[in-house]
Amino acid sequence: MNAQEAYSKRMALTGGIFGILAVLDYLYSATGILATPSLRVGYPIFWLFGPLLVVGSYGFVHFFRWQGESSVLLEFGRVFMILAGAIVCLMGTMQAVSREHFDLLGVMYPPETASEAFRMGFRGANSIQSGADLAWDTFIFGATIFTGLGMLTKSKSWKILGALGVLIGVLGLAFNYSVWPANPGNAGLIDIGPVTGTWYLAACICLLFQYRKISGLGMHS
């Protein structure tokens, strides 16, 4: 195994592990399966999602590169996923700062005495977050589409995952663009976010399973 193959092998394993951690972080934050004792704890957990996603983005590219298969589409997927990770981290910190700021103002000025300017300020802050959320949707669903397309040229199991990824990504973009600034779930459509997270989880598990299988057979050694 040459140095480039050894590097890609390590990056594939690292990306797969961090990809699973990113999805678990997302599902934890999005579904609220476990309640955190305070927002001070819950916020940092969600903020970690973006950095975990950035590291996890290297998994699929390097897994197939390790097998001697390069893919421009997977490279595009990685770039989109890196940008999605940066945007969702920025969005999460924006939400935290905005909530803390208006919660403080709410204590200083009780709701019954709040001015119209206060309410307009709150709506304005939410509109900025809504724009950041749409940017996040654009890049994460774009990453899903590109990654899925890149998988279509691989083995049968990857083809199936790839086709599902493309379908999920297209539906995610269509649903979010058609109802923005509303949330698809609130507009009577399916929220594709958890479905996308489940797809990424299945893909990362498949990556690690095949990684172990290939390594166990002594290939590329």
C-alpha cells in the first residue's frame, strides 16, 4: 500500500466515524429524544454538528479513492457538505445569540409592555435565521444529490443508496423552496431533514461495514 492509499484509507475510516457522530448529533438535536438540562448544554451539542459534518464529508470520497475509484461528483458532494457544515454552525450560533438577546429584553421589558419595535426586531432576527436555514437546505440537499449521483456508478448496494440519496435531495430542495419561508412540516409537507439524516446514517454504516470487510480480506495491503 503506497502513502496515498494509506492516507485515503485512514480518511475513509475517520470520515465514516465522524459522519455517524454528525448524524446522531443532528437526530438528537432535531428530535429532542433526550432532554438537555439547559439550553446552555443543548446549544454546544448542536453547534458540534457542523464541525462533525465537515470532517465526515471526507468519508465517501476517500473510501472510493482508496479502492482506486475517483469521482468528480463525490468531490462536489464533499464541497457542498463542507459548506453546509459551516452554514449550519453559523445558523445555530445566530439562533442562540438571538434567543439569549430577546429573552434578556423580555425580562427587562415584560410582554404586556413590549413595544411594537421590540416585536418587529424579533421578527427581523427570525427572518435572517430563515434565510440562513434556506442556505443550509440548499447545500445539504445539494450534497446529498451529488453524493448519491457519485454512488450510482459503484456496486449494487451503493447504487441503491445513491438512487435514494438523489430522490431525497431533490424532494428536500423542492419542498423547502416551494414553501419558504415556512417550514415544510408546518406547511403540510414531509420534513425531509430526518429522512436525510437517516439516509446518511445508513450510508456511513455501509461504508464502515465495507471498510471492515475489505480490510479483513487483506486487500490493498
